[in-house]
Amino acid sequence: MTKVGIIGATGMAGSATFKAAQNAGLDVTAIVRNADKAKQNLGSDIQILETDAFNLTKSDLEQFDVVVDTFATAPEQAYLHTDLAAHLVAVLRETDSPRLIFILGAGSSFVGNGEQRHYAYDDIKADPNNAAWQSIPENQLYELNFLKDVKNVNWTGISPGQLFVPGELATKILYGKDDMLFDEQGRSQTTSETMAKAIIDEIITPAHKQERFIVTNG
């Protein structure tokens, strides 16, 4: 049975992914700082590794086949997204297992066509109303750019649409590589359960080694 560890399993994406992993019959462990909170949110009988993600060692990680990073933080500490990715990669250099799966931001997706094609983050940065939270998509863009240079660790990145919100699994799902996806109504949105399905599908049937892909509600 595939063993999966989920960093940040009590968050929006983490809890949806944890439950989806359970439903798929995977051997899943919540990697969290607060075991009591995890038991309250996910069930009293779940498997838990209680530790700060930045303290994870190679022996901690090697017990899993896949480790999913669903880490989230406040805008003033958005740099921790890249720092955690760097820590996990450093611990697992020159290995092929466990596989690392990172939830990345939508700011690293491209929008526009031809000479007008640019990062979605550029539009976020250009609007002063976004100043309070723009550091999160900025640092998740840095995180992806860091991962792109990693050739000796088995990693995959997954980005949501423009909006990443709690919600049920979409009846139709859109997949892409680098350009932001939109449904027939022009919306670019990914619900937490849609993201969770994309992650579980990628765990069960790996298709994106050392690259990022995008998933949105269709």
C-alpha cells in the first residue's frame, strides 16, 4: 500500500487531500505541529507525525512513498514556502523516493498571448489593492523557479486556478501545464476537493516528474 505523508494536513488543502487519500485506500499520515488539532479535524484514530515541517529528517521522510507539501502561512512569512521546499529537497538530494508533491500558487501561471504573455503575478503586483497578500504568490513563484532547477529529487508541482477555495469536487476538471485555465464562464477557480483529486490521481498514476501542472474546475 502506498504510504503518503501530508504536511499541513489540518489546512484547507491538506485536510481535503488527507480525506481523499483515505478514501482512495492509501496509507496516509498527517504531518502536523499539533496532534490534538489533527485528531479533532481528521479523526481520533488517524496516523500522525507530530513535528515542525522544518525539523523533518531524512529518516522521517523515508518512511513514505510520497510526501505532499500543503503548507500555508501568513503573507509576512511567505518566504517560508521556498524555504520549506529547499529544506525538503536538501534532505532528499540524490534520491528518487519519497516523491515530493508541492501545491504551488496561481501567480506562476501565464496569462495573455504572444508578446502579451506574462506571469499572473505581474497583474497581482500591479494592483496596489493586493499589497497586503501579494507576497504569497510572489514567493510561490520563487518556489517553482527553485524547483525547476532540481534534477536529483523526484518532485511534482500542482497549481490551482486564479481562485483556490474550499469546496466540493468539480464534475468537470481542466488540466494544463503553464497557462491559466478558464471554464466556459471565464472563471479560473479550483476547489479544495478538486485539488485533492488531482493530487491523489498523480500519486496513484504519476505523470508529471520534475514539472508543474495546473488543475481547475471546468
